[in-house]
Amino acid sequence: DTAVSQTPKYLVTQMGNDKSIKCEQNLGHDTMYWYKQDSKKFLKIMFSYNNKELIINETVPNRFSPKSPDKAHLNLHINSLELGDSAVYFCASSQEGMKETQYFGPGTRLLVL
Amino acid sequence: AQKVTQAQTEISVVEKEDVTLDCVYETRDTTYYLFWYKQPPSGELVFLIRRNSFDEQNEISGRYSWNFQKSTSSFNFTITASQVVDSAVYFCALNTFADYKLSFGAGTTVTVRA
């Protein structure tokens, strides 16, 4: 009965490759997010989708492309991976609205070699 | 723009000591929400509490308590009688109507020694 799940949990890949991270939530939430946590543990939002529509797009290289096939799923595709992309990527979901609590997935640890 | 400052990078205590984590926020909005999350060594982010800007009542949940003071723009978190399982990184976060996104502080690493 996992609320927000992500796959894979770990991802080790070579520079230049393309990879995807999948996220699914079974909470019935309308809004989903991607966050990046760097090596200093700093958390920063990357994207947010509400009912499959992009509502937040922070200053993220266009090598990163989110895709929401339905409101329960938000995937992150990364092209031409670079060393600096190594981080932990968290998916989260919430009901619509800034007052709503965001619930996070377990994170995907990406290591680019 | 919104900003959250957690000035304490690391705190180390001995079990059963109390520990207080400071959180100072900046926003021009009058309507906003504050959150605390816990990230244990296993890595997941666990929601602890949400507080809106119109509710300055302090809150207690077991050994955890929160002190919200609008006058000083602070939302501090105290763990009473700390335990080893409290060892984690704790994040304070802010969401506002204008910005519509969650802004996190840099986190405070708490280490509780047996």
C-alpha cells in the first residue's frame, strides 16, 4: 500500500546516456512534483504537474523532460546525462493548492560515471 | 521571493537531552504554510507537521513540539528526551500563495548518541 513509489531506487550509468525515472502515487492526488537533492542535501523543486498539466518549471536544463501520462504518474526522462546530474531525485504528490502537504517517494539515487 | 534559513548545520546530543532546531523564514505574503520534514539515514522524506500563517498556536505531538512566532518569523522545532532514532536531517519548508512552490531550508543534521 505504498503511497508514492519510484523506480528504480538506484541508477548507475555512464555519461551521455539517456535514462528515465518513474513515479506513481495511489493517494488520489491532483498534483505531482520532481525534486532534486544534491550532495549537500539541498532540496530544490524541478517540476510540478497538476492534472497532467505542467505548472512549475524551474530553471532546469532542457535535457530533463517530465511526462505525465495520467494524474497518478509523473516520469522524468533525462537525456545526455552529465556528471553533475548525480543526485537523489524525489517524486512527491499532494492535493491541489499551496496549503496541501506534499508526500514524498523514497527517492532515486542517480550516479553518473 | 521566499527564503527559509536553518542556521544550524549540525547538532550532536546525548540521548535524553532536548534539542531545538531553529527555522527562520522570509516572505511578503500574509498567507503561507510552514512544514517540517524528517530525513532519516535511510533517505526517505517524512512529513512531520504543517502550520498555516494564521494559526500561531504551538503544537505538541509526543516528544515533538513546535513553536511558531510570526513576530520573529520563526517556526522552531524541539525534540524532548531525544532518542537515537531521532538521528536524521530535519528540513523546514515554506509554501506561499504567490510562489506556489515548496521552498526548503538547507536542513539540520541531528545526531543523537547513546
